[in-house]
Amino acid sequence: DGTVEGAIDGSSDRKDSFDEILVRLVREPRGASADSELMPGAELAGRFQIVRLLGAGGMGTVYVARDRSLDRDVAIKLHHQAGGAARLRREAVAMARLAHPNVVTVFEVGELDRRPFVVMEYIAGTTLRAWLGEATRSVREILAHVVAAGEGLAAAHAAGLVHRDFKPENVLIGSDGRARVGD
């Protein structure tokens, strides 16, 4: 019926939560085996403990992890292929300098077995597409989120970053009600 049950809390029991949409989009990555992925409890970079898998796609696998140093949840995208770390590091440095309220914050970049990873803000909430389907929204509400996402996208472009895959699934509406551009 196009509605979503439950509150926007990032829990995986919602059919259109951000986590569930990622899980539905999961495809077995080419060239990656199950034993090359991180299991819950695994440690990364001496400070991030993997909590659970969010999803995987053609480029990488995304996990929720606990940053034990700062006592917060983060999202970690671990790329499937080795190499490309220099380009990813340049992009991550540009993103980390961005610090815009409508862009997912990048905290760290590194490598695991020559595979690059990015540690970023974990957004408990939903996607713009799911938010639109949850209820009848006023033009004012919709425009507020779309304009906020546009401001985040413009800030990324001003920093020299081109998104290349901007769509409602890549705009996250946090449980705080703020729209952020991700991916």
C-alpha cells in the first residue's frame, strides 16, 4: 500500500528503512567470497568493531560498526577490489573537509588487505524515496528536503566532487529530520 510501518529509527524491521533497502539491493559481488568479508565482532583499524552487514553492491560492502574510541556507530564501506586507494583517499579527504549539514560526514579512510575502506557517519533513518511513500507530504515538506539535498550536492560540487549517482535512494532522511546526501 506504499506505507511504512513503525517510527524512523533505522531498525531493520521496517520494510522501507535505509537498512532494508540496502539489504534488498544486495547482489553477490563478483570476485568477492564470503570469507573475504567482515563478520560481526571483527575489528578494523584497531578501533572499529563490526556490528552488522548493511548491504553490498558492485563496488563494496557496507557495515555498521562501533567506533570504540568515540563511542558511536559508524558506517564503513569496504571496497571489493584491491587498489584504487589513492583516488578514494583524495575523494575522502575532500569529503572530510566538506563538513556540510546536508552531506554524510566522512571520518576516516584506510586499507584492509589492499582494499580501501571509508568510515563515515551512520544515519539512522530512511531514504527520501521511502519517506515520500510513508505518508501524504505537503509541498513545503517535500521542497524542504529536496532543497536541503540540493544544497548538500552543490557543496560537494563546489569542493570538486561529482556525485554521479544522485537519486532519492541516495538522500538519507535521518531520525533527526535532516536530509543528507550519501554514497
